[in-house]
Amino acid sequence: MGTCTSAPGADESGKAGKWDPGSIEEKITMEFPDMGKEGKFAESYDLGKVLGQGAFSTVREGTEKGAAKEKWAVKCVTKSALTADDREALLDEIDILRTMKHAGIITLKDHFEEEKFHYLVLESMEGGELFDRIVAKQFYNELDARDCIRTILDALHYIHMNKIAHRDLKPENLLLRSKDNDTDVKIADFGFAKKCSKQKCLKTQCGTPGYVAPEILKGKKYDYAADMWSIGVIMYIIIGGYPPFYEPNQKELFRKIKEGEYEFHPEFWNQVSSDAKDLIKRCLTVNPDERITCAQACTHQWIKKDNRALSSVDLGKNLAEFKRFNAKRKFKSGVHAVIASNKMKSLMSSLKEASEEV
């Protein structure tokens, strides 16, 4: 599922954040020995190594049975650990993913609901996170950045056209299909996605600190425009190499976001085209009614700009800054993983005690 921000007012779904698997595979197999051995799922797939771990789910490699032996990523969700709100959110995610048919959106191939687990069979994203791929580059220019953003915007436009708000756009949810293609980016994790049939119909405070829109932090009703704020933050990082809003103190971070307090520091932004900065500014507009829509962003002059002009803008200095930012981001994820691991141990202990009482 998605990740929940600690924005004012907790998300009523009670979803927890994700964390890295580390050496958890043995523990998961021990605690949940029946995983992958139930009913129809086991007739179609074999489960392999652990790819990721969440509070209520494990993502494992799945091999399709039969001649093809195709690899998938299988999200195994523990039914007994879900609250009623969690279950509703999971079914929403499944329902939404089933309707998404776009090259820039992760594919849900199948879903099995069995006695102990939900199994979501998802496209395997072997290329990893987009940000990790960018920082591995030796050379980087504005054309590279534009091509990534254009792909993301095209997919997001499709999502919005289908009256869905993603609500958790961030680096961890921008994945690459393969290890060879730098622009085959897909939007993943629809755990917080919600159907939005009319303007300002959403009220749940969810997202991720640093990427969440000001209207959400202010407790106002909102819609797809919140995604465009997140795109503005992502675009700023992809070009500049660091986030527009950064404060160790979360209260101060949220204040800056609510006021739209950021700047283009000359040492990193003087060489960047004015068109790129214009699109960022139009995304990071505090008033959602005045913010650029995804449809408008897809036809913005920077998105349509000549390749030769963009390739001449070297972002080497910004790439060095990007590498520092990404290293900090990964370290922070590791710290959160330890915290989440302790919570998981407590959950597993409780489940064991409950089973012994029966």
C-alpha cells in the first residue's frame, strides 16, 4: 500500500510506510509458512525471493507456471493484519489498477483473494528507482531531465483523464521497467489512489512530507491538482538536484510548503532554461485553482522544446548535488526500515501469542 504522511491529522486508513527487506526473507518464511501454498494462486505461480517488505505485505518474485516461466512481482498481503479501512483501501487499489492500461503505469496482471492472503501479481520493474538510475549517470543534461518528466506527465494525464488522483507521487513510486532503458519510467504504488468524480471531492490527509500539496496540509478539500504539486517537487529535484522544500523540523517544512517558500539558487539554476523554471513555478503554485493542470503541462513549451537546445544545457554540477541528496534519501529510508522492522517484530509476536491462545 502507499505511505502515510504525518501531516496534521492522521490518515483514517491507518496505512503504514514501506521498508527495505534486508535479511527478512528467512523470518517471513518462518512466520508465514503457508504463504504461496493456498488454492488457485499456487496453481499458477511459484514464489521466490523477497523483493520488498511493508507493514502488512511482502513483495516477492513470482514465476508463472507453464512453458513461459515469466517473472512477476507478487504483493502478498496478510489479511489478518488489515483493519476494515485497510481492506477497503486495498480493494480500491486493485479496482483502480485493473482499469489502468497505459505504458507508463505499472500493470496489475492478476489478483487472488484466498484464506490468509491477497496476492497482487504485478509487473516486475527490474530497473529499480528512477532517481537511482539518474545518479548513476556520468553525464547529465536538460534533455535527459525533460524526457523523464515528459514520460511521467503522459502517464499522469491518463490517470487524471480517468478521474483518479494518485496522491503519493514521489521518487520511490517512479520505477524503471528495465536496466537498459533510462526513460521507460512507470508510476507505481496506487495504495492511496482515489477516484475523484468532481473537483475538490477528497479530504483524507495523505501523501509524503516534502511532496504533499499545501491544500492537503491546510485540511482543505482537494483533487487531482495535488498531484501536480508533487510533480513540481519531483521536477525541481530532477533538474536542480535537491528538493525545493527541505527542513529537518517538520513543522517548519510544512510551513514552507503551505506558503510556497522556495527559490532557484543561482549556483544550480542560472544555466537552466527559463521554460523549465516556468513549468516548475506553475506546478508549485500554492492556490490549486491557479496551478497548471496535467493536460496543460503536457503541452508546455519546455516539454515541446527542441532536443538540441535542451541537450546543450549541462547539468553536471546539479548531478553532483543530486547524488548527495539521493544518498541522504536512501540513508533516511534505512533508518525508517529499522523502525518499521521493530514494529513488525511486535506485530509478529502478537500474532504468535494469539495463535498459542487458541
